[in-house]
Amino acid sequence: MTIFGPDLSSYQDGIDVTKLPYPVVIAKCTEGTYYTDADYPAWRLQARQSAKFLIPYHFVSGEDPAAQAKHFADKIGDKSLPAMLDFESAGGYSPTLRQLLDVADACDGLGIHIALAYLPHWYHEQIGSPPLGGLAIRGIALVSSQYPGGAGYPGDDAAGWEAYGGMTPLIYQFTNDAAVQGHAVDMNAYRGSIAELAAALTPHSGGTVSVLDSTDIHNVWGYSHGDAPDVHQTLTNAAAAAGQANSKIDEVLQILKQQPTSAPILAPADVDALAAAIVTPLAAAIAPHIPDVDATAVAQAAAGPVAHAVVMQMGADLSATPAAS
């Protein structure tokens, strides 16, 4: 099934959320550090009264990320709600992907779960079509927009559902001309039930990294073209990637457990050997994407924590290296 829900802001002043025939509502809360949507508090209350699934959002500006996050936190009213960042050009401002990630991290530090990023395909192309693994590793799903014309939903196979930046949109905004209580509104689609959407937007400890491969690694940083990462930030991100990998380490365990008993498996105490095995492919994946940085040093910073996490998780299962059959 596919469900629908409008995107509301003060441009649609007067809409009564309790009377909407949709199970989900996306509502603007704040913008930058300078604006609060006057209709948001009433819509939040109406959504609660009518058991609508509410997603508040913040429009990202070029201001200090921490200040923006504080403004959003002060106005959101309920930090348990899954939130969205609206990321696009406006006027003379064209934010970078790095700015989006910094605002998301600042929000996380204040207890706001950024579950979605509205980053239209057209704007993704404008900023150089960077990999979006920086969103994925933070557990932030993608919201696309493409208006083929008219207010009707173009279908579950429409172009607006196509992947870009290495991510497939979770939500697709397919029109800005849907008629709702006498207003023209943006309308969004989700391919699933409201229960499935709620589950998809629920924070999961440790992010969303699956089995480590080159795609995961070189998408982790998510720098847009033209950004200049420094060594300290790169090492910080590498350490973060290692920590996030721990959340999905069970997938690695399952793969190892499925190997034949003749396959060499490291004993749990052999952390250094495991880390060494990780470094080379990790460095090779990093090097093309972060010029002028010692990729091996970055890989070493990430490989140690990952190896330690593997050993700690596998210690109960692997008491010794299996003998060859």
C-alpha cells in the first residue's frame, strides 16, 4: 500500500489537521535561527488530538549549526517526534552537504532525532552529486521531490523514487499543487503503511551501516565537491564510522558463521591481525575520495575499533581458531 501526507507551513494558514484524511503530516517548525512558523504549535496539538503521525521540520540556513539546532530544539515542543531537515537553495543561499550534516549532528546532540532530509534530486545535482552515505550512517532517510505535473500521484514506479547519491528515497514529494481545505499544498507519498513508516523513522542505536565494504566506506564522509576536509575532521569521521559499524556487527558474525569449518577464522585474542587485515582495503577505498590526506593513517584509526568490536562480539563463539579439516 501507499500512504500520503501533506507538507504544511504558514503559507497554508488555517488548515485544520484534525480534519485531514491523511495519516501523516509534515509541518514546518523553524528556519535558521530567525524564524518560527506561527502555525506549528496548533498543528502539533491537532496532530496529537487526531492521532496523526507528525514530522516537524527545520529549514537549514547558512548560520551556525549549533545555534540552528538550539532554535529548533526550543520550538519543536516534543523531541520524541522524528524530525526532518529541509535542505535546498533559497534566495542567495546554497548550503553544502557538510552544513546539512553539521546541523543534523548538532540536533542529535540536543536530543532531536533527525530521521529525514529533504534533499531534492535537482539540488543534489547542483552541489555536484555527492555520495549521501553521511546521511545513511546517521540513520537519516532521503526525501525526494519531482513534480511531473498536476496533483495526481504518478505511481510507485515514478522517476521520483529512483535512487541518487547511493540512497533510495523513503518519501517522495510528487506535487506542490494538491488541494487541501482550499489551499495548494505539497503532497508526499510513502510506499507502505503508517506503522511501517513509524518503524522506519524510529531511531536505532548505532546508525545504519551494514557489512563494511568499499561503498560504505567511501560514502561515510559525504563531502560535497569543493569542501576541504582536514585531517582532524577526517580522523573524527573515521572513528565515528568505526563506532557505527559496531551496531551491525552481527551481520559480519553471520557471514563468518556460514563459512565452512576449514576456513581460517581469527581467534578472539588476535585483534591486531584482524585490524591489519582491515587496513589495506579500507585505505584503498578512502584514498580516491579524500585527497592530500594519509589514507593509511585514517584507515588505521578506524580499523582498530572495528577489530576490537568484532573480537568482543565474537569472543563467546570463537574460543580458538578452528582446525583445518
